[in-house]
Amino acid sequence: MEPEKLKELVRQNDNESRRQLFEAYYKRTYAVAFNILRRRENAEDITQDAFIKAFENIDQLKDGAKFGAWLAVITSNLARNYLKREKRILYTDEEAVAPGEPEVNYTEDSAMRNLKIERNRKAIRKLHAEQYQVVVLQYYYDLKLEDIAGMLELRPGTVKSRLHRARQRLAGELEQKDDPGCLLDKGGAGDPCPKKKT
């Protein structure tokens, strides 16, 4: 969505502009919630709650062009708080596909591309919630370190540290996955991708 159009919708904050914002940002907001919670039902609930909270507090958003990033912060905070309340982290192999999204047939090239993308997604899903949050804000929403710090009410050094640890963990995960032995599904109960000794 164009920044000027986004700013105008945020400024108006009426039913029609809320509907347009909801439709434009639902899938990516759901993906943020799902990647933390790992359960479709919980992710849908948190996504709804995040939009409600955002619309109720939209006057606190100083730059309407950053609505998507601000909504991602609200969503990830709600999801993290949910996990704290539940005192457990749920892991599944479900993919972060918004409900009702159509299935797609892939060619061999696009299948290989999607294999790499899925590997990256799986690595990102293994990050701790705090690390996942800063990675999404920097790489998905293209925010600067100072903007992330401001949105999360953290010191820039804390954000930098979380990004550094996230990059290290991702590098380790992806390096392991690039091992040719990890590309083959060996089946059975054996570990198809043994961890490298560090």
C-alpha cells in the first residue's frame, strides 16, 4: 500500500478505512502471530485482538506510514504475552498460511526456490520470540535499529544484541541445512540432519 494512502487511512480511522487496513494487513499480521504461537486458532484470535488494539490506540501512532510495523509489534507482544500466560511454547509443522488461501501448483524451479524459502522460514521459526520480533521488524518491515528500539521501548544496544544473536542462530541453522546429507530424507527414526559439533 502506498505510504500516502496508508497515512490517510490511519488518519481517518473510520469503519471503511479500518476495513481496508484489515484486508491489506491481515495475512502478514496472522503470519507474525502464527510464527510465535504455532497454532492456527490461537494465531487467528491474536490477530483479531491485535487489530482491535491497534484501532483503539491508533492516535498513538506518530507516523501512519509505519502502521504495518506498529501492528507487527502489537501482534508479537500479544502473542508473547499469551505464551507467558500459558507458560508453554507450542511447536508444530503447520505452515503459516492464512485460512482460505488457495493451493498453488509449482514447477520444478519454483519448487526448489520454495524449498529454500521454507528452509529459511523454518530457521526463523526456531528463533526465540524476542529475536523473531526484531528480525521481522528489520528485514520484513525494513525498519532502522533506532526505529525498532523506539517501537519496542528498548535501548538500541539491546536491539542490536538481539539481532546479532538471531543472525548467529540463523547462520548455524542454515549452514547445517546446506550440508548435502541434510537434503535427503532418510526416513525412519534416525536423525536425517545430525547437529554439527561446535
